[in-house]
Amino acid sequence: MSVIENESLRVEGADADISSSLAALDVQPKEHLILSLDYGVKKMGMALGNSITETARAFDILAMNNGQPDWDNLLGIVKTWGVTQVIVGLPLNMDGSRSMLSRRAHKFARRLAHRLMEQHMPVVVSMCDERLTSVEARAIAWENGWIDNERDAIDDISACILLSTYFADPSSAMAIDSIKPD
């Protein structure tokens, strides 16, 4: 059973100096650490998961520039934490068909895999159906008092739910090459 933890860690502002210092260290990959990404054009939710305990924790919400992250920051997070697997949410329509956003998420996942390979980081990037994660995340956030307004960001909670879906059924993850571009 997966657990979503309320606390989130931030890597911004003054904390970025700490993150940069940690990135300079030779961090060894940790087979049990998984990063989940709830892709969006304006922002991307992140969650860190542990495949041994099958728990997920909201990590951060990254600003996106028309679907593009700060690549150095994202790759630094992967390296600093020693993540060995990244699950990117695939936002399908309710009937299972692909949308413009799902095509962009797929393109993002392919770019991420390519950039990780260029950096010689042995990280597996796959995608997982994320239908209704935002609806569930908003309900959980309201119920627990984590948000005060319906417009408050819940992308990191969505990333936790995405990771919980993966933990419940690891075969739900799809290799990015198995998804046909439209």
C-alpha cells in the first residue's frame, strides 16, 4: 500500500546553493529511488518514491516555460538524489485516446531520456497513465486541509498518486519507445 506524505522539499532560492553543493558530490545511484513527474505546460509536479517501502512524498513543483523545464535543475535533482527511474505521467483522454498534452508529455519524456543518456546517468524513463490523478489529488488536498483555494497547486500530490498507481501495478509503466508518436 502506498502512502502520500504531506511535507514537501523545495530546491529553490537559498536551497539551490545546498542542492548545487550536493550535486558536486559523487552521489551513487539508489536502485529504490523513483522520481515521478506530473508534466504540464506551465508547471510540473514532482514526487520521490521508494520502491522498497512503496511510499511517495510530494517533492516540488517546477515552473515550466511552455512545457520546458530548467533542464540543469531537473537533471541536478536526478543526480543529487541518485534516482534510477523516472515515471512521467501520460495524460490520456478518458476514452484512452491521446491529446495534444499527451503528445507533449511523450516528447518531454523522450527528451529527458536523451539528456540523461548524454549525462551518462543510467536512469530508466517510462510513462504511466495519469487519468484522474488531478481530480483525486484535489480531493485529497481539500480533505486534509493542504489547500485553501480550488486554484492552489496540487501537481506534486498528483505526482504522488501517479507513483502510487505505479507501485500498485508496475506493469502499468510503458517504455517511451513503445508509445507510437502520432
